[in-house]
Amino acid sequence: MDRCHLIPKQRLRIRHVEDVWERATWVWGCRRHHTLFDHKFLHLKREDLPEETELWAQANRFEWSLTRDYGPLPEGEEA
């Protein structure tokens, strides 16, 4: 199993996030699906993200990143 970043590791580094392995920023995935996800063959919807990822993004001003990669939150939903 691999740690699969839901917010790209490079983006976290560019924005000077101290711990790019913060648990809220990644999920476990098998090597095959990690590769498919990284190469944009496997797509997640915003509502599929863990709640802790949404809360971390809100607390660290990365909501824009989730919107960019997964689209906006469905109407009526909040982190």
C-alpha cells in the first residue's frame, strides 16, 4: 500500500506546509491505483474526499486546491 496525496505533495511544499505527510492530506491506496490517480486516469469527486481532508484544507487555506482538483463542494454541503 502507498500513501496517496489528495493534495499534491509538490503543492504543499511550494506553499511551505511543514509536514507534507500530515495524515489529513493523504489516503492509503494500492500501487496500481496510486499510479492511475497520479496520472489522472482515476478521478475522485469532491464528495468522495474524507471529511478530515476538507477540514484540514479549510484550516490551512487549501480549499482552492480541492476545488481545483475535485470541483466545488456539492450545493448545501460544508466541510
